[in-house]
Amino acid sequence: QVQLVESGGGLAQPGESLRLSCTASGTIFSISIMGWYRQAPGKQRALVATINNGLWTHYADSVKGRFTISRDNAKNTVYLQMNSLKPEDTAVYYCYSQSRSMVDYWGQGTQVTVSS
């Protein structure tokens, strides 16, 4: 089992930055992919960014050039640096991990609100 705990959400004005963190515990040796998804009100949960053990990254088109995902394996932590935030980035952000046996794990979610 893997447990994921997010932090760093909050309120930002358009154009500002926030950084999300997610620390994994449990059977962390089994983790292959870590990443972030988000769910806006009335919408389905959608991929934001992922990073694998080889540090290969993948981003949703809507965040390319603005968001950066990174991973510190020594701290079992994945980060999401969000720059140039827009109101449409408002959502609950969920940390995600996938084990080598293709089991998915989710954090409890952290609210990000972008509003002037």
C-alpha cells in the first residue's frame, strides 16, 4: 500500500504561482509513476502532469509551459510548480502514483483557487 499526502494548495490571483507537494509513504519501492490530476466543479478528473522513475515527464496541453513537475526520490516527494495561474486552473488537485504492478493510489486532494 502507498499513502499520499498533499500540501501547498490555496488561493492565488491570476498570474501568481503556487507549489504543490506530495509525499509518499508505505511500499514506496513499488512506485513507478507519480503525478497530479485535477477536478474542477462539474468536470471529470483530468491529468495535469506525470513523471516516471526515469524522470520522463508528460503534461496536459493546457498547462505546458506554465507548470513543472519534479520528483525527489530521496524524500519520496513529487512537486508541481504552477506559474502564471489562470482562473481555469481552479480545481481540487490530486496526487497520483502507480506501482509497477499497475495499482493506482490517490491522495485526498488539495484545493487550488485562482481568483482576483
